[in-house]
Amino acid sequence: MSKKEKASPASVRKLKELLHIRDNRFCADCGAPDPKWASANIGVFICLKCCAVHRSLGTHISKVLSVSLDEWTEDEIESMLEVGGNSYANAIYEAFLPQGYSKPNPDSSHEERAKFIRSKYELQEFLKPSLRIVSSNSSSSSFRSCNSGKDSESGFDLDLSQAGMVEFIGILKAKVIKGTNLAIRDMLSSDPYVVLTLGKQVAQTTIIKSNLNPVWNEELKLAVPKKYGPLKLHVFDHDMLSKDDLMGEAEVDLQPMITAAMAFGDPDLLADMQIGKWLQSNDNALTKDSTINIVDGKVKQEVSLKLQNVESGEIELELEWIPLSQ
């Protein structure tokens, strides 16, 4: 079936499953709960009030569809799935939101929403000047630039024409697999969740109630800047009435994976093989050596971390590196 034709029931189910991911259950622009609309070419879920502003931008910037009422094409749903939703798109469009800047909230006026949404998507004021993303007239790609450098899996195209001026070099998919023997922070158990931080970007898993050995199997996505530091991981216990308690922390050195991936080039052209290794030592949180492999044309790394500054606990991750240029 052509991607221009009506989406299959299986694809529609995938779209609705994407909507139910935690960060997508709130409007990407104002945080209103239970958004029912989406911008198919940007890849975000939005509320009815923000939807009105998006429509005013024109379909060349934001093509708005109802998740449940409109007829979607395979192409449009594929674009949404490639982006992954609100946290991923906001990692780009709000990467350099000024400190102290107040985004609109669910009760904000139409004027406040319009000013923010136009600044975010049309004027792109929260991107560094050296990073250019412009919308495509076609819905087949979530983001389009005037030059090469496409990440075909993520749906992002960045302008990489000015050497030394590109802010982002790739996308990191971090699958938080599970925790083991986590610390007790309530009476008998904990309600853990994981927060990943890379530069100014923050991504969070769902909260798992009363479980010291939680299984998340949840994928978080972060844009990797040219000057990147370690991926920081914190585990917290969710509390309803007080500040969430820290259950441990760790850092992941991204350099071995990124350096190995760049040295070997396009993974699609390589057979399954090991291309690098991050060695366990007293200076890092690894519980064992972490190998970097080509698996089915993808650069992947399994990481097992012993949480630091805490009495017990380990976290397992699976990382995938997607370059924005080859």
C-alpha cells in the first residue's frame, strides 16, 4: 500500500500508543493534559487551544490533525513515530530556551500562546543561530534543511554546511531497561523513576510503584551537541507530599561509542561486529566492561551501572547512536 493512502489499523494503533507515552500526555507547548491533536510534520502532540495557533502558521510549518477524528496517511504516522513525540522534538526546538523564560500554561491567553508558538516554530528563536531547521512542504519528513545531513531514522535534517558551527551531531536513544536491588526510600519499598540529563536536556521515565527491581524497557531520546559531556543518570523515589528522594546516580561516558561509530563510518554498510569497548575501572560506575557493537546496521552499546552515593542499586541501559551526518 502506498504511504499516501489511508493508514492501516495497525499504524493507527501505533499512533495512539505513542500518544499514551508519558511526555506525550501533555501538550508540547503549554503542558495541558490529554492533548487530542498533533502536528504531523513537526511530530508533537498539542491541545485544542495551541492547535488553533498551529493552524494559523500554515501547513508548510505545522500540519495539524486530530488523533481520533482525522484520517491519517501511513506517511504522516511514520513521521510521528520517527520523531517519538514531545520530549524529542522539544529537545531541538527548546534546546536553548532562555533561563527564566516562562512557557505558556494551560490557562494562558491566546496572545501568549501565539507569541510563544510562533517564536518556537516559525522564528525558531530557541535554536542557536548556527542550527537551522525549516519545515518541509512535504509531510514525509518531520524536519528539513537546505543541505545534506539527514538522519533518516529520526526524521531530522540539520544544516551541516558550516563546519564548526553545527550544534548537534547526532541523536542518542537511551533505553532504560531495568533496575536491580534499588535502595529503600519509603517504609518498605520505593517508587522509582530515572532521569537522564545531557547538557540542558532532561528526559524521564515513568514512575513504577513499590518496586525495588523495576522493569521499564522505556526509550528516551536526546540530541547530542558537538561539545558533549557525559550522560548523567539519576534515580529518584517519587513522593506525593514531599520532595522526591535521590536513590543514586551515575554517569555514562559517551566518547567511546561516538568515537568508534565515527571511525567505522556508515553502520548500514557493515556486518554485525564489535567496534569498541568502554572498560570498567575504579573511576567509573560500570559493573563490567561495556562493548560497542554494530547490530543490524545500528551502533549499540549495553551499559550496566552501579549507582553511586547510595547503599545499593544497579541500572541497565541500552544505548543507540544515530549520527546526523556521515
